[in-house]
Amino acid sequence: MTTSGKDILDELVTANHILGNEGVVDVFGHVSVRDPQQPDRYFLSCSRSPELVQRSDIMQFTLDSKPIGNDEREAYIERFIHGAIYEARQDVNAVIHSHTDDVLPFTISDRPLGAVMPPAAKIGSRVPVWDIDAHFGDGTDMLVRNHEFGTDLAKTLADGSAVLMRGHGFAVAGSSLAEAVQIAVFLPRNAKILWQALQMGAVKCLSEAEVAVLRKGRGSPRAWEYWAQRAER
Ligand code: MN
């Protein structure tokens, strides 16, 4: 999925605005992109709410999430989610972290979250849940505040597109900003629909075979264009 002839930093600003406008992130949450010129670096805003992010806010980081240069602006505490996923996954070029309410019930209960409809198929038939206390014990503040925590999260993500975080939120990994944004927009919608259906009785999610067919799709370039225009209006 290509988006436009604009450069990657403009695209990252647009991704921030789309995610804010579509309600995937609010005060908190963030989106990054791998540096296409230097794949061992990535771009992410300084600590600011995504809807407010401008091009001048963007910082560059190493994969262990140290800022490049003498950039002393405050960085997001949980930037390690991004660096660790890029380090673990050569195929990933964009990462999103969000705390969307509709996803939270599936991070704290035994009910698995799986895709129920085609636009959400890339989340897979069972999104894994990362529990910070499984490896780092009871008594953390739940935040991915170092590279070691990020690396552990990336292990639970494995080769998937999404990972839930217990009592916290989720992270999404995509081959492009457009793909990651599309997954991050549909993951909470899918969670809400599944939760609603569960109130009605038994549910039938997409099967493994349906997910396998749908995951091969590249997604629709129309989605990015539409959301970007809505966000910048
Ligand atoms: Mn968080």
C-alpha cells in the first residue's frame, strides 16, 4: 500500500492525525515509522498527543530507543515498544501503540480476541496477550519503560500484526504506515463488535482459513486517503 509522493515524515504526521481523529489514540498513544534510509533507526514524535503532532516534533531513535543527536526534548516513555519491534521484525516498517477502551476487556479476561470481519482479518484469529508480570513480576507500573520490556513484548507479538497488553492496550505492527493505521483502526471496532455479539450468545468469528485468505490482501489505499482527508479537514 503506497500512500502518496509525500515524504515519510509528512506521512508520519498524517498517521498521527488520522489515529487521533478516528479515536484510536487520545491524549496518549503513539505511532512511529522506520527510517527508510537507515533501517536501524526510526522516527517518532516527542512526547505529545498525536492529534497535535507537527513535523517539527519528530525525533529519530536507534533501535534501542536512544535519541539521535543531542535531542533533549522529552520522548514518550514507552518508545521501547517501537524500537524493540523494529529490531525483532525486518518486515515491519510502522508501529502503533494505543489504549483504546473497547480492546481492554480482552486484555484482562480469558475471552480471546479474534477477527470477526474482513477489514480486521490482519489481527488474526487469536491476538496474543502480553502480560508484563509473567516475566517481570508483580509490582511494575505496567509501562514498557525499557528495551528489555519491549523485546519481551515483541516476542509475544511474534510474527503477527497485533499484540494485546494486559490491563493496558495494544501494539500493532505493519509493513507500512497505511497498513498499520488500517489494522489499528479496525482492531478496536472488531473488539467492540465481538463484545456486543457475546452479549447475545454464541458467536462465530472468522475461521483460520478465512483469515489466511484475507491476510494476503494488501488493504485498500482508499482507506488512507479517506481518513487523511477527514483528519486534515
Ligand atoms: Mn501505554
